[in-house]
Amino acid sequence: MKVFDCTTFYNENMMLELRFNILDPYVDKFVITESKYSHSGEKKKLNFDINKFKDFKKKINYIVVENEPDNLFDENKLHLDKSGNNQIRENSIKRIAHQRDSLISGIEEADENDYIFYSDNDEIPRFENIDLEKNNNKILAFKQKLFYYKFNLFCDRIEWHGTRGCKKKHLKSFSWLRDLKIKNYPIYRIDTLFSDTKFTNIKIITDGGWHFSQVKSPEDIYIKLTNHEEHAEFKDSKKTLKDIKDMVKRKVINFDHQAKSTEYKYSKEFKLKTLSVSEMPSFIQKNLDRYSVWLDLENNR
């Protein structure tokens, strides 16, 4: 049985460095896709350089996504009202799914009983908390702590189920795996027998790792927010680079994870909590000097 760790890439070299070092003891192949287009549709250069990760070179399958997905809305014809913003977001979702589903070409060598895991690049699973050899569940989901700006600035407003996995024989597509609702339905729910999205046997790994969101410079955060899935809504918020620098300094976010899809998400501020570095991956703990700029070390031992 082999383990394939699959993710998408934009330009997050530090996060990829962490991913490889933390997961290397558990993973047989790292599969990475990078698109020539951002989520907002801007043409971009390829940023991945395998020579930066020479220690893991033999384990890496790197796939370039050359084209945009089909059936995008023509954004030049959209009025930038609520409906227009929704269609712009749908285009972003299609681009993300297109890049994500391109990972399938990187697992061709996998056997039917090999495990395939998907995470966004900044979601790092804690594999030591699951024994794959003894697992009898069809779907695995990792409940991860969510952090912003620094590795140990914790956001406690949402339960984040990031990394998901299953055996290759159960994988319908990477978008299917990513979009599953992480909920165990009662065994008496007959509809689960005919559903591709409802399961009675999802295993949730409760201490399942870390989601290091926006652990970047304010400049890079701004670039990401103006190019990611909800870039139209972020632009409507009128937040500037100066605003982002101020929020990082004050250790707050202004994105409401609990807002409904019909509600505006950039409307409130939420304070982040500093956690002990002892709750970080052991690789970070062993390399504190190397990553000190990305840790909130005030009153932290």
C-alpha cells in the first residue's frame, strides 16, 4: 500500500518546503499541479522549481495545466453587480476544479488499494494520528486547526476539514473528494445507498493537522486575495495593502467564515489567538530560528 499526497500550487514555496519535510516519512509520492492561469483568469508564469526541493525530487510528480476550463462566463459581458460577482466566482471555482482534477494524471501508477489524499497547499495533515493499514472507512477527513499570518495565530471560529482521502478504487474525481460534506449519516438513511455525496462511514481524524492560511507577507496576501476564488468580493471590500498590514499587526482577520453564501463576508473583524509553538509540527519546533519570522513568539515559550 502506497500513499499519494496531492495538492495544487501557485507560488507557495515555503509551504511546499514544510509539506515535504513534515509528510515525507508517510508519503510515497507527492503530486503537484500548477496552472498557467490564476483563479481570477490572469495569465501567470510557472513558479514551481523542482531544484529547490532536491531531497524530494524522486518522489515528486509535477503536472502543468496548460489551458483554461471550458464553459467559462465571458467576464467582459458581465455587469459587476451581485449576479455578475456570482458568475465571476463561478469562473474561479471552475478554474480551481480544473486544476485540482488535473491531478488524476499524476496517480496513474497507483494501485487500486493505494491511498490518495488531497489538500490545498496550506493544509497539512497529521498522518501519525491514523493507521491506514487498519482503516476500514471509505472516506477519511482531517479536522485541522486554522491559522492566519503566523503559524501559531489561531482562528477558532470554524471547524476546518481540509485534507480528505480514500483508496484509488473509491476516487471519483478530486473535485468530488474536495466537495464532500463531512458528515456521517445514520445507517438507516436509505438514500446513502444511492448517493455519491452522503456516507455512513466517513472517519474524521479529530487532531488532523494544520491549515496555515495566508502565512505570507502582507504584499503576498494582497496578491492572493485579488486572485483567489472570492477576488471579486474582496475587491468590493475596498481593502488596501495598508489595511492588510494593519490587520496583521493587530492580529485580526475580517473574513467571516460563518457567513452564509448570500451574505457579505468582509464585514466584521475577529481576533486571532496565539497558541504555544508546542502545538506546531515537530519540524517547525526543531527549526524555530529558521521560521521565527512566521511565529508569534511574544510571551511564547
